[in-house]
Amino acid sequence: MSVLVDARGLLCPLPVLRLRKVLLGQAAGARVRLLATDAMAAVDVPHFCDESGHALIGQRDLEDGAIEFVVERGPSAPSAAGGLTPEGI
């Protein structure tokens, strides 16, 4: 079962920030679904995943104009207890 982050109606950078916050509280391998209506999320979410060590499992356009992303928390991504950014940044 995945966690849902509903960021419909929010503009950049809020969808990614909400996703990041939820991922920080998840164990490695956990999946999070993000719904966003901001077109920039199609650029921002994949970039965020690449930079943060998470895996973008899927992305699709929904009939209501939203974009659905499925993101898997990476094993080396920081946790809420371990800090907010990976080492070296």
C-alpha cells in the first residue's frame, strides 16, 4: 500500500516539497503516490528523484488534468532522523 500526497492546485515548488517531507518519514523501499496539477511537476519530480536517491517508478497523466507520480524511497536517501540533505551537498 502506498502513501498518497495530494498536491493538486499547488504550484512549484510545493508539490516536490510535500513529496520530500513524506518520503523523509518513510522506510527505504516505501512507495509514495503524488498527484499534482502544476505542469512543472513533470520536470521537478524526476529531477528531485535523481538528485535525492529516490526512484521514479511511474508517471502518467490523469483524465482530470493531474499528473500521477509513483516514487520509491531510495535506500541511501536521508531520513527525518538523519538530516535533510545527503552528504556532500
